[in-house]
Amino acid sequence: MRTDITSRFGSKGRMRHYKFYFLDDSGHMLRAEDHMYRDDLAALEAAKKLHASEAIDIWDQVRRVARVKPGDRPASPSDPISG
């Protein structure tokens, strides 16, 4: 199966719409926020910098990019992006 690099990493100069879903300890949504970032790594890094006390699911339309848990360290370019 071929991965669409554009969908994961965007195009130069284009911003992508991401939805951050803040979750309680049971995985239920507490609130949602809309954000614009250039790619998945930028969205992941931003979520980790929020220092939220809840887990955050990061979504790019119908694709879950990652789940950030409280205390996760900021992203680095070598980190894998989970889905």
C-alpha cells in the first residue's frame, strides 16, 4: 500500500486543517479545537507543547495522526508519527 506523502507532510506553503480532541482519563472527549499547521510533525509538536492535563487526539480530516498523552516530550524529527 502506497502512503500519500502529501497528505502526511503537506506541500510547501500550504497549511492543513487539524482538529485537536482533548480526552478525559476514560477517553471521552472534553472539548475540541481547530488548528492550522504545515504538516503532521508541526501539529504533533504543537500538541506536545500545550502541556495539557488531558490526552489529545490529533486528526487530519478522517485520519488520526497521533495521540499525545500528558507529559509527552516535544517531538523531534526522528520520532515516528503514529496513527
